[in-house]
Amino acid sequence: MSDIEIIATGLQFPEGPIVMPDGSVILVEIKRKTLTRVWRDRAEVIAQIGGGPNGAAFGPDGAVYITNNGGFRYHEAGGFTIPTTAAEDYTTGRIERVDLGTGKVERIYDKVDDNKLSGPNDLVFDKAGNIWFTDLGKNYARSTDRGGLYYAKPNGSLIKEAAYGYVGLNGVGLSPDENVVYAAETETARLFAFDITGEGEVARSPLGPPGRVVATQTTYCYFDSLAVQANGDVCVATILNGGITTITPDGVSTHTALPDPLVTNIAFGGADMRDAYITLSGTGQLVKVRWPEPGLKLNFAPY
């Protein structure tokens, strides 16, 4: 793709972009442990989050909600920054609320029943103002916590485990009619669809964990975060085979290549919702490209 506009550089593993009306972008810097706002000519830290802020979204109260993975170790390879196992000071994952006016960070959830959240990764608000979020799990030197799909109310009154046992659920998004939650599984490069049957409930499977496999990639790659187009197609940021993989609800995939093997997030904005803001996390960049189809307007987004 030749029409790539660089918006920001020098970021410390950016993810979770939120496009603002003035063209600036609020995002997390996972390695820097901050919520940051970037313009073409500058950046400012909104809040020091700690741990590993991984995803961000506006809630119905105007605050930004964060999925915090608890922190990673990192190493450098070939000029790229790569997250690896749990940080030395890792204790738990959590869901947090950030007041944009004061920068105050409030922990909302860090467990479901008696089970801690391992590595919350990404989140989306439904039209009722509730959260669907993924937990990637957590990698250690010799073991791994599995992950799942969760549902929560932003006021701290309810959290549910909708599905569990996956090899790292990452990106999450809702279909335009909000009857389906999509989630990307990182290590298998699979896109799952979960049919919503009630408040925080998804259709069960008689032969395994919930969820329909919409698509699996034949190329060796990883799936990261995602965004849904207005037509219902799902755009998944893709690692190794760096780019965006667009998948129709019936599983047809096309791939748009980008010049970084660690493409991690895509978010839509602009007057026609065709400005795609994409994080190239391995090189610490945020770029913008004109997308062929408009993105779906998110609930409570500030545009």
C-alpha cells in the first residue's frame, strides 16, 4: 500500500487507537505504561497507567476504559520491539477507568468469581453501555494461562465469563446488529464468532468451547486486534504477514500488506469513516491510510 501517512513515531508499543474529531488519536503505549494523545507534531501523556495498558475505548460516561494486561517483558530483535512473557512485577490483569479531566485511574475489575484476570487485551462497548472484552491469558517461562471472552458493566456491578479456554483471544468487536461478538485468536490466526443469546451469554457448543470459527489462515501468522466495517466485514491486524486481513462473515479473506511485521490495531475515523488508523507497534508508529470501505461507528466514540 503506497498511500501511507505517518502520524506519529517513537511510541513505545502503541495499541488501542481511538480517533478523535480533530484528527488526533488517543492510544495506549503498552511498554511506556501510559494513555497518550498524539497529533502529527506532538504527543502528550494523559495518564500514567502502570502494568500493561493494552486496549482503550470510550464508555457512556465519557471516560476511557482500559484493558490492562498487567505488564510484559520485552526484547529487541532486528530493530523491532517484541513483548514476551509476564513482567517481573506482574500480579494480575485488570479493567480500569481513566478520567480524562483529571488523569485519575480507577481499577474496576481484576477477577471473575475466584479467578484472576490474566491479561485483558481489548474491549468494545455495546449500545446498552456494557463491555465485551477479551483476555489473552499470560505467558510465563514454562507455562501459559489460557484466555477467554468476558462481559462486564462499567460501574463495577457485574462481570461474567462468557467463554474460556482459548489460545489467546485478542481483538474484539461487535457485528453491526450486535447479535455477534467477534474475537481473534492470536496464535492460531483464527477469527471466532460468538452468537449472543442474552446479557453476557453466548451460544454454547456441544462438542467444545463456544464460538464458530469464521476463518483460519493458511499463511503462518498471528492475529491481533480488529475493527468491524459498516458492511459487517471484520478487519484483523495481522503479525508476521504484516498487514490487515479483511474477513467477510462467511469466511472469505483478503490481505492488505503494510511495511511492518507487527501490525497490531486498526481503528476508523474521519467524516466518511474511511480513514484507517493503524498501529505498527514493532517500530512504534501510528499511520493513516484511506480504506476502501467505511468502518462501523463505535458506540460512545467522540465523533
